[in-house]
Amino acid sequence: MRLRHKPWASDFIAEHSQYAISNPEEYKGKWNEVFGNQNPIHIEVGTGKGQFLAGMAQQNPDINYLGIELFDSVIVAAIQKAVDLELPNFKLLNVNANDLTNYFDHNEIERVYLNFSDPWPKVRHAKRRLTYKSFLSLYETILVKGGEIHFKTDNQGLFEYSLISFSEYGLQLKFLSLDLHASNYEGNIMTEYEEKFSGKGQRIYRVEAKYMNEEK
Ligand code: SAM
């Protein structure tokens, strides 16, 4: 993602604390209080400009959505969508996914979405990929038992790497598609990157990966 420095971004985020939670560590274990209900919470890690979660929140009012985005200059676009839509079930966190366990307790999150995550193609950067085993361990810590990761990307290399990483971690793979837009998957909400890459004719890969840690 090309980043344009936006000197006003931090003020904008602070001014919209209703949608961009400024002290997320205080809500660890208490996100249901932030949303004012007991509905399931789904997070998107690397939410970018927020089109996917805004659409999901509109489509599914009984699910709470939290977008995690590292860069303030990017998340401001997602916050603006939240402000415009005034949805009670769509909020954003301007934090690094490395620190997810500072913000969420065990079993607090029901699903993790990863959409068009940065591919980090160099082998020496593999640990930065959001599907690297250390991230899978972080997600496992905050997810409910049997929780899921839903992943889509245009990047074949990242997709292949991620399938292996999920499998090696012991996740069960479901609904694997090598061409999402030509599949019979219904209700797909496109991300900004998905619109851009599929518009250029690129295939979109998708898979669901489920943690096999349910109590028997
Ligand atoms: N999901 C969006 C989409 O599909 O349009 C954005 C995709 S963009 C390629 C990846 C996003 O993930 C970037 O906005 C980047 O800042 C964010 N990101 C990457 N690593 C992150 C991390 N460790 N924590 C939070 N966000 C991260």
C-alpha cells in the first residue's frame, strides 16, 4: 500500500474515539461492553481502508466487527466510513497485530479475517506474514475454541505459503477456492484491494481454516 503522510491523521483518530477505540488495552475481556451486547466479535487484521468490514457490518447487524490497522494514514479512511454509516457494530483499532493479546482475552474473538495481507515475498521476511506460525498462535490465543480464519488474496505465492502454514499448524482447511469470483460462493464482499486486482483480471484465492482445539 502506498502511504501518504497525513499530518492530521492522529487528531482525526482522537476526535472519533466512538469508532476508533483509543485505549484498547482497557477493554481486554470486555469488548461486549464496548458494543453493548453479547454478539460474536469478528476481527479483520490489516483492514486497510475498511470497505470489507463496513460491508460485513451492514450485511450482518448481529455480529460485531473490529478492524485492526497499523497505519494511521490508512485507517482514517475506514474511520470515515464508520462515521458516515453510523453502525453500532463497526469499530476500528489503530494498533499492530503483533500485540493482539494485549487487547483481547482468551475466547473473546470468534473469527479472524485476513484479506490481501502484505505478501512479504523475501524468505527472510517470512515472520512478518500474517499467516506465519507466530501469528497463528496469537489468533489461537484470542479465538474461541474451534474458531476460524477466513483468508483471501490475489497473491499465489502467499496463498501457497499460507496453506502450508495452516496445515503445519494443524488447522483444518475448508471451502478452498482457486478462483473465488468464478466460484459459487455467495455473499462475497469485496475489499479495496480485491476490486483493484480482480478488475485487472487477477484470480482471487480464498480458504477458511479452522482450529481443531474444540473440547470433546
Ligand atoms: N485488507 C485491505 C484490502 O484488502 O483492501 C488492505 C490490504 S493491504 C495490502 C494490507 C494492510 O495490512 C495494510 O493496510 C497494512 O498497513 C496492514 N497491516 C500489515 N501488517 C499489519 C500489522 N502487523 N498490524 C496491523 N495492520 C497491518
